Amino acid sequence: MMGRALLLAALAALALTGCVAPGGSVSDGAIERSVGHNREAAKVNTELAAGYLQEGQLKVAVEKARRAIAFDDGYGPAHHVHALLMSRLGEEEKARESFARAVRLDADNSDLANNYGGFLCSQGDYEQAQAMFRRAYSDPLYETPEYALVNSGRCYQEAGQEAEALAQFRRALDKGARQPAALLGVARALYETGEPQEAAEAMRRYESRHRHTPGSLAVAIAIDKELGDQQALKNHRLILRGRFPDSPEAQAIEQGGSR
């Protein structure tokens, strides 16, 4: 998966001009060495870019990603990392172009399909996003299909399709997903589809395994209100105000918001 390792040493300068054979032409062996050097340089710069992206050093990450592409424009992972960077920087059109280029070059990369799906969902392109998620979680060789299923569920929720979202979150849990997003997604989807008792049970499962966030507390409070559970409502409000007093969710409560 892109970005899991950051190289500790910088890449030494590569002599990429090639060797000129007698008669002024470049030998086949020199061409092969040059191509190999370019691909290796692209790979190393891509790994560096991914590492800097993880560390939040976006300026140098962009420099490394662009350098990788300059070395080898046909190296899909370089375009993948560049797309992630452009998305982080709010350059949506550049991100879309880089994702599309990466997919053309690396069509079987399920991590890429999952990330591209997340980007498309953020742009409101829900149908195409689901196609990308489907490509990822349907891949029998993908080691973490539950991540794509959770992202698919969240995207369905963004589109207001709670029943479809619930099905995806449950599929993720069936595959052993341990992310809090899967359990929280089930709780929210059950609440939205008019099953507050089941939603409350899902929320209890979430609370037994994970610490609350402002978002999870907002869902819990909505469920409490729907059930008329005043004690749970009081407890969840206290946690929200105590741990996250400056969050938008806490401010909504202070202003009399419903969530």
C-alpha cells in the first residue's frame, strides 16, 4: 500500500544521459539502463513523497511526487500519490486528472480504487465512487476489503441512501472490520431508517470498544432523544461538553440544536 514506508536515505544522483555508441547512436543496453534508472528513481521519489505526505510535509511531498512523474510518467503509483496530495491541497481538478491517470496505468490496484472512490464521493460523484469501491472490495486478492466497504457505506450515507449504507457496514463487520466507523455507521443508519432500539444497541457495542468522538456523541444524543432515554441523554451531553466543549456538536447543544 502506498505510503507505508519512508526511505531513510536520499536517492543518489543518477546519470541518465545514456552512452553513445560508435556512429553517434544510443546502444540498446544504454537505453535499457536508462529506462531502468528512470523507473527506480520514480519509485524512490514516490515512496519519499508518500512518507512526507504522512508526516504532513506537503510542500516537499509535492516536489518529490512531481519529480517521480518527471522521471517516469508511466509509473502509476507516482500519479496515485500526486492525486492524494492534490486532493489534500484542494486542487480537485488536478487530483481528478492524476487519479484517472493512475487508474489507467494501475487498473488492478485496489488501494487506488478505494482512494479514488473516496475522492469521487467527496465531489458528489456517488455513482462513479461506488463503482470504484466495488472494484476494490470485490477483488479476491485485496487484503482489506472491509475498508472499501466502510467507505462505500459512508458514501451511501452522504448520498442519503441509508438502507444501502447499513448493508455495507454490516458486510464490513462480517469481514471482521474493527474500525469504529463500521459500528458507528450501523448505529447511525439504523437510527435514520427508524429503528432506534437497534441503533441504541449498536451504539452500546460501539461504546464498549471505542472512545467517543464529537460525531459519535451527536449520533448517540439523537438516538437518546428518539427513545426518550433521559439518563443516557444527560450522560452523553455531559461527555460532549466535558471532552469537546469547543466542537461544533457541543456548540449545537448549547444553542438548542437537535444533534
